Amino acid sequence: MEKSDYIFGLRAIIEAIEAGRDIDKVLLKKDFSGDLAKDLLAKTKEYGVLVKRVPVEKLNRITMKNHQGAIAILAAVPYQRLEHIIPRLYEEGRNPLMIVLDGVTDIRNFGAIARTACCAGADAIVIPSHNSVSITADAVKTSAGALFHIPVCREVSTLDAVKQLKDNGYKIVAATEKGAACYTDIDFSVPVAIVMGAEETGISDEVLRMADDLAAIPIVGEIGSLNVSVAAGVMMYEAVRQRAIAGK
């Protein structure tokens, strides 16, 4: 890992968070305590920064300098805020298409979804702060550089993001095997947020309850479901198809 990819030391990390640096996660030594550590944890909670407790050996593999039990890994690409993206898209007269990832954790899937989203003209990808992929150098590489070109908004939770989108006039379409409607029967010509679920568990029940439509992709073969990145591509290009026909 390059030195420019991380910040070490408790005070330096606190100052970086307060300055608005885009931090992917903070690695904190297990069983670490003390007033400054408490200040750091309070700051990460305030700004929604992910914290992972790790053995000190992992920190030492990143740097042998005096890290004080804490290293902040910087995001490869700056995150954006949904509250800033939503009004801007409307002001620009766009017919927004958002992709929301509810607990997707595989970097390869994230990269593939980002690449397809970029090709399909999606306006942003939304991910939660916890139990989710993030923008790492590997994610950027897997996306073939697409993550340099499409905004990624990291919000406190998927549910909060979906509520915000719904309150701002977006139709919420959840891609799920539980859907009663075929995805081609859903109207994607309006402002829409397509929600894709975690690789193993799918979309959480609380997010499903918030959805306006539950869309299923027909499966006729022996395998019960599509890879999430493939399913996301199918959904996005149905939106592209409908919008082209509608002239939107």
C-alpha cells in the first residue's frame, strides 16, 4: 500500500475526518482504549466512517511507524452525498436513474455494476456505510475505470437512502425473486432507483417494504438466480430501452 493511501495516528485521523477527507475505513487495534481513542470513535460515528477492529499485526504490516493503534484507509475516489446529487439532477432537467446496492460485498460485482451503470447512463450508485463494498483501488480496477466517471454516494444505511429518494419523487424498484411482476412490466420511464440486494441474502425486508415495485427477472434454467451484477445490467438496460422508446 502506498503511503498516500492511508493516514496513521489518532490525532491525524481525527483532523482528517473533520477536514472532510474521503476515508474508506478506519482500522483500530483490538481492545484499544483511552481518551483519544474515544474521541476518534465519537468522530467516526458523527461522520459515518466505518471502523474495523483488527490485530495490531495487521496495522504493522501497513506501516511500522508510530501508528498509535489506528490507521485510516483513504477512498480511491471521493464519495458524494445523495442530498447534493438529488437536487442537482433535477436542476439539470435530467430524468434520474439511480442504482442502490443493499449489502453487496463482492468487489468484482461492484466493479461490474459500476461499469454497466456508466455505460447505461445511470446518474449515481448508492451504497451503505456498513456491510458493503467501498471504493478501493481494486474496485476501480475491476470497474475498468468507471468509478472515476459515475458518482458514488455512501449513506448511513440503505433504508435511509431509499427513504430520501422516495421523498424526492423517485420510484423505488426492488429486483427480487419475491417480485410478482416481471421486470419488463415495470415503468422505468420516470425518475427511478433500482435496488439490488446482497449476493447471498438479497434485499433486506425493511427495504423491500419501502419499494413501490418488486420486479422479478424470469429464470427458466436449472440455476435459481442470476449473479447480482448480471441482474443489475438486465434491469438497467430495460430502463434504457423504455426511455429510448418514450424519448426521455
